[in-house]
Amino acid sequence: MKKTMINFRTAAMALVTLLTIGFTQSTYAAAPGTTTELKFVGNFNSTPVFQLDLNNTDNAEYLVTVRDSEKKVLFSEKLTGEKISRRYKLQAEELEQVAGTTFEITNKKTNETTKYEVNSSSSFVTDVSIAKL
């Protein structure tokens, strides 16, 4: 009888815990309407290529400015629309030469600016495995 009560109490606590966790609602703070993403796509004819994705849900106007490590403007353009995606090919022979380059994306409506800085690192890895025959 005592063992049955302990099992019932354990089951009841597990059920209450499960229901409490199941009915909680998680909320996350995020910028409404826009997320930006800049990624390195690869090399095209030995020049680095980056892709900028603006996943905005409303029709908006953006100003994209690309600056080198000395803060000189390499490229600037205005973009308008929804879910904008652009690829940028930087004139450099190697990825290490574009280190310090920044991408600035400014929403003209809200005047909010997002900045990305390109950094590069390379490593040489040699894996050696030995198997007993």
C-alpha cells in the first residue's frame, strides 16, 4: 500500500511537471519585419564572393555601402523591395586581402544600420590515422 502511494505521488508530480512545461509559452525578442544575413559564398575566378540576404516582409528601401579596411567606399547602392538578395564580388586575389572590409546596411525608413566586418583566418590540418592490419 505504501509503495502504491509513492508510485502514485511520483506519477502525479511527473504529470503536473509535464503539463506545466507543456503550457508555457516562449517569446523571443526580434526585430519586426527584417533580418539581414551576410555570408561568404566562395571564390569566383579566385576573387571572394559574398551574398547579402535581406529577409524583409515589407517593401522597404536600403542603402548598402561596402568599405575597405581603410574606410574608403568601394561600392554603394540603393535597394528597394522585399526579400532582397545580392552577391558582391570583391576585387582581391585572396580572401586575406579583404580582411577589415565592412558591409553597412541602412534601412532608410527607420535609419537603423547593421554592420558586418569581414575577417579571415586559414589553417592547415593534417590528419594521420593508423590501422592495425
